[in-house]
Amino acid sequence: MSNQVNVFNEQNYALENFPNFALSILNQTLVTIKNQHANSEVAVVFIDEAKSLELNQTYRKKDYVADVLSFSNKDEKDLVEEESNDLGDVFICYPKAKKQAEEYQHSLTRELSFLFLHGLLHNLGYDHENKVDEEVMFGLQKRILNELKIYRN
């Protein structure tokens, strides 16, 4: 078995090339952060604005539609154990991602890839709560997307 990304798209949103990029993003992320877990898997679930708001209110006590929400199935101890391979779930609000792609004038694939990577890094224990952590996490995002030639424009 190898790494895998399980894509859930019950609304049948037009995902362009995202499913093809998702596994590459997972693999490149694990290489870049020197994560030695074999057989890692993550789920990406495409949701609408109502579901995003509901999840954000319920689990984060925030009252806005989030573009991406991530839910790790691990605590910090699990992230360093060898047998640990379920990296959790990443929920992407498709309508918001589509609007953001238009606003930033880049492809929908690029926006979905960025959001997926952002959520994946959160599930791997990265955050941007302070300036130092933000620089590390955002630096990784840029590096990984550049390695995969997933550019803004």
C-alpha cells in the first residue's frame, strides 16, 4: 500500500485537475517535512457554504464561512509514532474556493491545491498562531507548491 487521498465530492463540483494534484501534494509534503510514515492517508471533503459555517460554528466557535477546515485524527504523540498513518480530514468550501480563485486570478486547481495543503499542514501539527510559526508554515506551503509547479498565475 502507498499514500492515498480520499476525495469526497457528493455535490459533484467541477474539480478540474485537483484529484490528480492531491496525491502529489501529500507525497511532496511528507518528503519536504521528512515525515517517514509509510501508507499515510488523508480525506478531502468538498462542502458548501452552509456546511462550512455549521462546522466552523460547532467545532471552532467561529461565525463565518471558512475556506478550509482541518480535523486531525491525531494528537502530538501520535504524529511521531511509526504506525500512525491516518492524517485526518480536510474540508474545503468549494464555492468560497471558486470565488477566491477568481479574486486572486489564478486557476481553481491552484486554489484547491493551496487550501488542501494548508489543511494538511494543520493536520500534521503546523500552525500560524504567531509570527515564527506563520513563517514556517507559509514557507512550507510556498516551497511545496513551487516544487510541484502549482503557481499562483
